[in-house]
Amino acid sequence: MDVSSSLSIKTDLNRYEQLIVENEKLSSYFRSQLVETTRICRLHCPETDINNKTIWNTASNVIAPIIFGFVYWVLIEAKQKGIQRLYFMARDGQILFKVAQTIISQWGYEIDCRYFYGSRQAFHFPAIESIGEQEFNWLMDNPGFLSIRIICERVNLKPELIADILSRYDFREDSWDKALNDSELMILREIFQDSSVLEQILAMAKIFRDKAIGYFKQEGMGDKIPYATVDIGWSGKSQRSLSNLLAAGNIYPDTGLQGFFFGLLSSTQAFPKDQLMPYFLGVNDRSDRYFLCDPQILELFMAADHGSTVRYDKQDDRYIPILRSESNESGIEWGLLVQHQAIVDFAECLTKNLQPQECKSDYFKQITEDLLKVFICNPSKAEAESFGAQPFSRHQSESKFYDLAPKYGFKDTLKILFSNYIHAFAWLPASIQRSHLLAKIALRYINARQNSFTYSNYAWQELQKGNKNSSRKLAMKALKSSPVILLSKRFIRMSFLLFFNI
């Protein structure tokens, strides 16, 4: 598609395109090329189905510029650091890999890009050589629901194999799929430190580790070529486990394991030489970007067409990834391939109409912030319906799914107000668009209250660090979000400390 051909097309800019046009922080030429690219990609939508059309338009206007900017930054940084190979980590890396291939082809970059199958489950379990606090942190990680069966699945152990020990602690078979409370989790920690249980886990981890290392070597991680991984984020825990596995296989890079991330909400690393390099959000950043890095939404933007990697196996003389499912059927049915095609079309169009020297990573970061603010905080009805209906899982074993933006009816209104009825990861602005009128009112109150207390909590954290200016800004946002925060004794105390120097 040639941008110049679109100049004869008379059509109003939509709200996302208007954002780009009005952003004077960008050069006028960059703005004109970017907005025309997003517009012509939107206008060339081949879809007639309403849901698919919404996905295509959103991908053209929002998702594609965000992803393109990240990948462009990765390629520039890799070149400057002398990195010769990039491993795009499944599954978020699939669309990143496709965009990288387009940029490399169009702009003539010389770097080896590979798609690498991996996941939290595929890295964490094989990396176990003992069970201490670090292992318990991911083993007992509770994203809303945790049962004995889920925990056992994380260490590839069937609860039936340790039924005698479980029953000794009053965990009978009919309780294995029930949610565990804090005291039960503490008891389960004791069970997993029992020598007979621990031996089974460590023996299985050793088998998985050998095959994982075999796959890593097969994919070139031990051939001394400078490389880095590329992933979405968010804490570096998977990177830490990967680093430990590389060390166990004697293929740990001399310069440490390097990784590029869209954003980091926190960070951890296995060795001092490891590097975690964030694009849009750094660990200590408490600007608006922190609140825009919604893992569920951004992971939907980068969803893949296959299931997650569970482990690795050896077939004949090759190591292969074992996937939870060969195809992401629910995602494909939703319109995932439509989303992918729109993103790739955008990348092809932009690389024809802009040259690398006409781009700046700071331009793309600014655009990313602007687009995310509108999409996340004020989605249209169509966007809320299309993207909010997508199920997602925070569990590394994908054992429980939630709607991204649940649709609430009249009967849900009182439950919303007076119980923990809304899951912690709900995209509330989209739920507001999808729900009954009375439920909308309740959801607006809950959304404002949640935002207010979130800002207040981070304001307190910044104050504890001595960052008063940052704390003041966050405290003002907390108050602006909802006056209900004035009922918080801690907020009142913090306000006196911040604004009256007491």
C-alpha cells in the first residue's frame, strides 16, 4: 500500500488518528506518514463481520503502532550493543517476530531473528534443583484461585502419587480442586518439603532440565554468538529461570543473559551479569505509563496462534517443544489471525513510507502512551465488546480462565457493591461499556475507588523512598479519582506529610 494513494480519499480521521495529528512532540513529517499509514490500513480492511472489523481497525490504529515501536527499538538497541541474534520468546514474541521479519526485509537490517518456544512452566520447573523461598514464590503464586491440583501440575506431579501424604494432613481427594486458604498453603509448603515428595519433584525436574538444555543447544544458545531474548515482560522471573538453566547446561553467555522487554513492573535476575532492558516502562517508573502496562490487555495484543509451551521432548535426533495445544482455537475463532494480518500490513506499509533515520524510539513511546490511555481508559462500545469478551488466564498452567471485561447484568449490581464479586484483573472501563445501566453506575464507583486506592498505595511507597514530588503527584491523582480516599487514615496522614511538611 502506498500512502500517497490515500491522499485522494476523503474521510474523517478517527479519534486515534486525531491523537497522532495533534501530537506536536512528533516531527510533522513523522506524524503525517504515521497517521496516513494507520488510516489507509484501516480503510483497506477486508473484513465484513462486525467483530472482525473492530479487531482489524483496533489493530491498525492502536496495536500495530505500539508493537512496531517496540520491535524497532529492539533492533536499534541490538545493533548498538553488537547483538547478532534475537530470540523472540513464545507466545508474546510470535507477532513481534513477524514484525521484526518485515522491518529487516524492508530496511535491510542484518540480524538473525528466531522464534523460540518457551514459557514460565517450561522454564521454572526444569530450573528446580532444590525447593527454597524462590521456588515457593512461583509455586504458590496465587492469581485469584489456587488448588492442590494446580500446584501439583506446576511441578508435573499428579496428586494421586502423593495421596497418602496429603491425607495425612487432611487433604482428601475431594478437596484437591478446591481453593486453598493461607493456612492451607502453609501446610502444603510443609508437604512439599517432605523428603519423599521432594525426591519425586527433583528427579522429574532433572529429566525435564536435560531436555530443555538440549533444545537450547539445538537452537544455538551455546554457539558463542552474542544474543538476546525479546519478551513482553513483566518481572524477569522466566528470564531468571532460563539463565539458571543455561548455567546448568554450561552454556551461560560470557557477557550474561541479555533480554529486551516491553515493560518491567519488577525485576529479578539469576546472576549479576544478566541484563533486563525495558522499552516503555522501567521498574522504578511511577508515571502514567505504570498504570497503562496492563498485562492482560497487552498480552492480548500479542497473542499467538498456538498453545503455551509445557515442556520439551526428544524425538529421534531432534528436541521439540510440547505445546498445551497445537492451535489456539478460541483465539483464532475470536479473530486472532485478523489481528495478526492487520499488524503485519501496517508494518509493511510503514516501512515503505518511512526510513529508519526518520523514526525515533521516543516518538513511538509517546504514541504508545497516547494510544493506550484512550483504549484502556475509554474504550468504545465496539472495542469493549470485541476485546472484553476474550478469556484470559493468569495461571502459568492455564488452569483457570476469566473474561477480560465481564458483562454484568441488573442482578449483579448489589453484588458488585457489597462483595468481592469482580475479579482482580477485570478491565473495568470495558465492563462499564458492556453492562446493564445500574451495573454501570456500580462499576464506575468501583473503578474510581480502585484507581484512587491504587494511586494512594503507590504514593505511600514513593514517600517511603523519599520521593516526595512523585508521591505528591500520585496523591493528587488518588484524590482526583475518588474523594472516597479521604476516608483512609493513611491517606490523611500522608497528605499532612506531603503538603504541610509535618
